[in-house]
Amino acid sequence: MLRHIVLVTYKSEASLEERAAMQATVAAFAEQVPEVRSLTCGENVGSGPNHHDFAIVADFDDLPAFRRYIESDAHQSYVNTYAKAIVGKLAAIQHEW
């Protein structure tokens, strides 16, 4: 199994509506992309200088499945519609478990 973890910090000008639309798009990956075995995501409820605004944790069978997800139409649409527009900073890691 491969776990993909993403931490997002929004641009200051990102509206609440844009944030909500992006979050709904990400949550739908579990239903739209067959390679996604499980996915959880949510807004940060804490506060601190090193905190991010939104987190995504998604599981895949293996690295090839993860790569197919990255290349999927759903993910590419997310990148072009939301990530480039309202994401100011992003941190990601993949690890096997």
C-alpha cells in the first residue's frame, strides 16, 4: 500500500467559496478515480505558525496506481482549476505501509 499525504496553505485571497469547491472536488476523488482506495480530507482545526489550512490523506495499492491517479482527468482538473488558482503552498509525501 502507498499513502499520499498533502498539506495545503491557501493564498490569502482564496475565498471561502473557492476553498469549499476545492475541498468537494478532492473528496470526490474517492468515487471518481478507481485507483483511490481510501481518502480523507479536512480543514485544519488548530492554529500555529507551522500549520497548514487543509490536509488530504489518500491510499493506493502501489506506486503505479498512484501515478495513474496523478495523471487522471479528475486530478489534472483539480490542479488546473484549484491548485494553481488558490493554493499558495503545498507539501506532499508518499510512503509505503
